[in-house]
Amino acid sequence: MLGGLPLAIAQAFAFMRQNEGLNITNYCDLWEQNQGVGDEDPTTAIIFNTLIIALRDIKLKLPTVDCVLDIIAYLSPDYLTKQLI
């Protein structure tokens, strides 16, 4: 499912840890719902799907996160500090 990619595995594990009631079966269900998103390159699709799952969860918890992410997207990463985020 995650193609053995360390980043995707780390993202999936972190997501499950932050959502205490979520087990691997539930995560696989979420993964299946996102299949077909970002199919261009298999590696990119795997990372993209794990990121989409996390972003959807954040939007459910913090509805205003879209505005913040839109602003951050226009900032140079050189000047983006942890305090700002």
C-alpha cells in the first residue's frame, strides 16, 4: 500500500498516533477513499495520498486552516519560522 516509502510510512504512523482511536484498518479505509488522487508517478501518489489524509483531518479539526495555508504558500521558506507557523 505505501510502497515501502519511509516518508509515507512515517506520515501514516504519525497520523495514527495523533488520532488515538484510529487503527491500521481505519487508516487503510481512508487510504482506499483517496486512491486515484495524484496518479502521475507512483511515488508521488503515495506521498500525496498520505498528505491529503492528514490535511483533511486538520481541516475537520480547524476549519480556518485553509486561510492560514493559503498565506503560508506565498511566503518564502527562507523566512518562515516555527513561531510563525
